[in-house]
Amino acid sequence: QVQLVESGGGLVQAGGSLRLSCAASRRTFSTAIMGWLRQAPGKEREFVASIGWSTGSTYYADSVKGRFTISRDNANNTMYLQMNGLKPEDTAVYYCAGSRLATGNWYRYPDYWGQGTQVTVSS
């Protein structure tokens, strides 16, 4: 079973940058897609970005395009989210997640997920 360990959350000022990491403790050969989700207080879980684990194909939510970059290191079973130009509205708990199936709604019911890491962007 794939287990995910997240790190990199913290407090930054608007316009700043932050890099999140998600390390898988097990091999991810059966994982088709992985990505980052976030949830702010009072809001539903929101898709942020995804990456095909073997292909490297990426997809981003419109709200983060041009600012966030998702990447992965297959050899180390690690995924990253580089966040630049952070805005206060980016404040949320960010979750690492993965799915065996790369369907359009995979993130709503992921097969694997992390504990979440808090990202806070001040004005």
C-alpha cells in the first residue's frame, strides 16, 4: 500500500514562494496519477494540479496556472509542488493524493492521500 508523507507547508507573505514535497513510502507502479488538492475553511476540497506518474503529463486548475508547477521524481517516489506568486486566497490545507485510475474525478475519491500540510499566505 502506498503511504504518503508531506512536508514544506508554512507561512509566507503575498507574492512569496513555497515548495511542497510528497514522498511515497512504497513503490508507485500501480498509481496512474497523483496530484495536489487543497481545502480552505468552509469550502469543499479543490483540485490544484495533477501529474501522470509514469508519463509526466501535467494538468492545472485555472486558478493556479502560471504560478504553480507540479513535478515528480520517479526514482525517489517523490512529488513536488512549486508555488510562486502566492496569494492570500491560496491559503488552505494542501493534500497529496493519488489514484490507480486517471479519471476526470479521481481526486474526489483518491486511493491514497497524505495528512495535509497548512499553507498560509499573509497580505
